[in-house]
Amino acid sequence: MTSIKALFGRARQLGLAEDDLRDVARQITGSDSLRGHNRETYEVILQRMGPAPRRTSLSSPYLTKARALWIAGYNLGLVRDKRDAALYTFIKRQTGLDHGTWLSHERDGKRVVEALKGWLARDGGVDWSRETTRPTAMNNPRFQVAIAIYQRLQVAANMRDESPFDGLMRFIDGHVGPLSLAQITPGQWIIVQNALGERLRDVRAGLGSAAIRRAS
């Protein structure tokens, strides 16, 4: 039987927030309440939400890459809403696809990924060009994202009198251990980037340089 549980299940599949779901309900019933409707009304709401995305596209490498870049943008302070729903809106602007989970074709996937990388380079200071040089630990794109976040953190906290590299390495020591760049795993880079992003948001929220000192 179609129920409120089915609505939330479809919303998760489509990357919709609860507020989005309530907007759909309001269009159908005149109220943003999601409870107390009969089966027929729930069916109409489901139909208005749109079909469930094709399961084969959920593991699209392009969508995985786009999500990683979107979160990097959030940690750089460029993206305001880190949820998939916001990313899907960006994808639709770039490709016309109604749902980001349909991002499976090479042409669409590359368009979205390159648009995100261009944005992060232009407004976030990420140096993707090092990816094309000889492979070293500093040419790792994850390092480039992390150093760009750290540099923005330095500027926001007015602490630009030290080497960004040295400051980042102290930050890394405090969050994943005293490792060389070559030893840091992809998962550990995610920890570092997310922690840096949190510090940057703290400083911009008015917590001042204390936030960056906690990172050292």
C-alpha cells in the first residue's frame, strides 16, 4: 500500500529534501502535511514527484566524481548546500537531465565534471594543472584541494605569515597522524578536507583565529 513511507523512499532516491516533498504535497492537497492522506492521494503525490531513477545509473563514475567535487566546493566555501538535491540542480543546468542519478553518459558526465573543476579552479584556487605533470605526492588532486582550502582558511583568519604547506602538514598531523603526503589514503584526505572546511566555516561565522589555532 502506498504510504508516507513510500514518499520518503522516493524522495531519497531522487535526492529531494523534506521541504521539497512538502512542496509537492501542497500542490496536490493544498497542505504541506504528509500524513493522513488516503492511498489514492499518496499515489498522485508519487506520480508528481517523478519516476524512481534507473538503478543502473546510481553507481555512475561521473556522479561519484561530481559528488566529490561538490563536497570539495562546499569545503572551499563556494557551495552553500552540500546535499545531493543541490548538486542535481547544478547537473540539470549543465545537461538538462531531470535527476542527477541519470548522469551516466560520457558527454554529460564530462561536461558536469569539467564545469565543477573549472569553478573550483577559478573561484577556489585549486591547481588542477599539476595532475598533468609527473606523478608525485604534491600532484595528487586531493592535496591540491586541501592546500586550496587551507590557503582560504589562512586568509579568512588573517594568518598568512606562514607557509601554507607547513600549516597544512601540521593540520594533517593533528587529524590523521604524522604521515608523509605519499602515505595519506583517499579516505584520510576526505577527513582532512572536511575538517578544513569546518574550520573555514567556523572562522567565517565569526569564531575568529581560534578556529585555525585548534587545527594546528
